Amino acid sequence: MAMNDTTSDEHGPSTIERLVNVVALPIGRWDRESRLVFCNSPYLMWSGRTRDELLGRTLAELYGDEAWGRARPAFERAFRGATTSYERLLRHGTLAGRWARIQVFPDADANGEVHSVLTIATDIHEDVTAREALIASRVRLDRFTENIPYPLTYVDREFVLRFVNKAYCEIIGKPAEQLLGRHIGAVRGQRRWAEHEPHFRRALEGKTVQYTRLVDGLANNAEGGPRWLRTSYVPDFDAGGEVVGLYTVTIDVHDLTVAQEQLRRSVERDMLTDVLSRRTMMDRIEAALVTAMHEPVALFFVDLDGFKAVNDRLGHREGDALLIKVGQALQSSVRADDAVGRFGGDEFLVLAQVRGPAGARALALHMLEAVRKVGAEVSGGGVSASIGYALAPSDAQHPLKLLQAADDAMYAAKRLGKDQVQHATARGGVRPEAARPA
């Protein structure tokens, strides 16, 4: 169904517009002349313009030749049927100076012909600036290693020590004259040599190698406990390009590694429930559809019944506690390789590999029962779930269309009385199922 379709059907008015506005990301549809022919409400806020100012204009007219230069290769690939993305620094409105990732994917008709492409804009400014800050921090660390007391060695092709610095001598506990001329494996011991030898040998092939590991029992560690250390193995080339030796330098990257992990987790996880974030779930769905022809998947849209009454009756703290328990129950209902995420409010998404419709329905009923058990623990009860699901590739082969199909099925379950499951069809309808789950 085309993205500019705003007609009503049996599932309610403006199904697609409702869906893309729920997604809360700027979505636009562009024809072959790169003219904007449809945009959702978040796109209007993102662009800082009215719909009349946007529709019918080319991307270059709206955002300039530089923006079109960044977008053009991705548009061309999308019109050939590929899903792709690009990044650019925004220049318009209140978003000027912020980085965005634009996903571009084909909007094919029933015959598979691509007459337009869809774009979804995601703000990645914090990610980019954090990445640049981490890179800059690493560059500074690399410069400082020449002047700060980090262990530094040089070995020849036979791994015989030819140079050691003061910090290395302090770690080994021996003066340089007792180390130079000896095999580094004999100096460090057989266990440590077995751990590091593969990295030394890769560096002898002319590759700079890095090995990061958690090390306990470090001397001069005032904080105590294990710390992350990174050893770099850097080949030394002669005038003819042959590797004649290796430099090794070990630096403490504990704070940087912890910061990277915290950054990664804050992006990937929902802060309240600790299930995956909406952005991460959309990435997982997109990745799963690449191999769906060989590894079918089901997307489940889970919406809680009676959640508002819990908030009104018991307060938001109890409501938040319920969402946390539901997230945990859904995670316990699926395999470790499956993905559970929070879409927003009291809505969750579950992406799981399935063998077919029967397996998907069985999993949906299993999740339904898990939510019932959580709801039964709430004072006053009345909490259940309406679950709609769609299969890929049989029901849909594009992320948003798969999400739309599962969302439609979930609303069909609500119309049938809630506390049950429904399966979408490839044509956008909903398969009839028993009014109550077995």
C-alpha cells in the first residue's frame, strides 16, 4: 500500500498515517524526480516547514545541493530495490548543526516495481559527537604514550627483547640489563606468552594488532579490582617494506571502555524496562528481513489491556513497575536469540525466529499467558494483553510494512474483546482466529 494512502478501511481511518505518526520519526516519500509527495507530522516538525511548503519540491530545493549530493547515491540504490542509509549534518531550522542518519528504502508496488522511495530520519548527533570524542581521546592517549610511564617494548622477528622502558621494568620487577637479549616469552612466563603469541605473529605479517583484556592484580592500582588494558602490537618496517621487529605498548583504557559500554547500553536499551529500545528494535527488524527468505521471523505487537486504569488507580510508580515486570515476562517467554523491545508507552515488540504460522501462534499464546500472570499480581487485576503478529517474508518484506501488519492485527485483537492474539495477512487484513485463545 502506498505511503500517501489516507483512505479508510475496515481497520480504521488512515491506518498508515496513524502508524507512521506513532513511529514518531520523520518519514517522507519521494518520487523519481526526488520530489516530496508525502510526509508525516513528525517530518513537519523536523523540517520546520508547513506541508504546503514541502510537498512537490525536490530535496535539493528544500535542503540545498549539498544535502542532495549526500542523498543522491542512496536514492539511486533505493530505486534499484536496495535499502540503504547515509549521514549528514543538518542545515535547516532549529536542527542546524545536528547529525542525522537518513534511512532510504524502496516502496515497491504489488509487481515489485519501485516508483518511489521512503526516508526515515533519525537524530544521531549524540552518537556522532560521542564517537568523535572517543576517537579524539584515543588519539591523545596514543600521543601521551611517548611521555607517560606505560610499558613499552621492542622485539625482533624472533621475539627477543631489544628495548624496554622504565614502566615495563617496573611491571616485570627486573632491570633492563636482565631483560634485553631474552625471548619475551621466557620473561613473561609460558601462560602469558600463550595468551599474547597469536597477536605477535599477526603483527609480524605487517598488521597493527590490538588486544584488550581485563587484568587483575595490577601493581600501583589504587582503586583495586580488575582493569581493562589494551596492548598494541605495531610492526616496524625497514626501507624495503619488510617487518624487522615489533613495538608493543600497553595502556590503561578502563575508563574509556566503561564509557563506551555505558554509551552503547544507553542507546540499545529502554531506560525504564531494560528491554531493547525502539531504535534498536527497528534495526533488528531491518537486519532480520535481510535473511527472512531463509530464516523466517515473526514480529509480535503487544499492547497492554487495562494499563491506564492501573496508572489511574495505583499511580505511575506502580504502572512503571508493571511495565518492568511485563518486559521481564516477555523476555522469559522467548529464546535468548529473540529480541524484546519497548515500542512506547505500554506497547512492546517481540521479534522471533519461527518455523511457520503454527509456531508463531503458539509463541503468541505463551506470551499472552505470561502477561496474564503478571496482570494477576496487580492489585485489582484487569491487566492482560492484545497481541497481533505478522510473519516475514509471507506477510511483509519491509520493516515498516511488517510493523504495520502486526499493529493492525493487534487492533483487531482489541476489537474482538482484548486478551487474545490475531495474525495479520499479506494483504493487510487479519486472519480470523478463535475469539478466545486455547
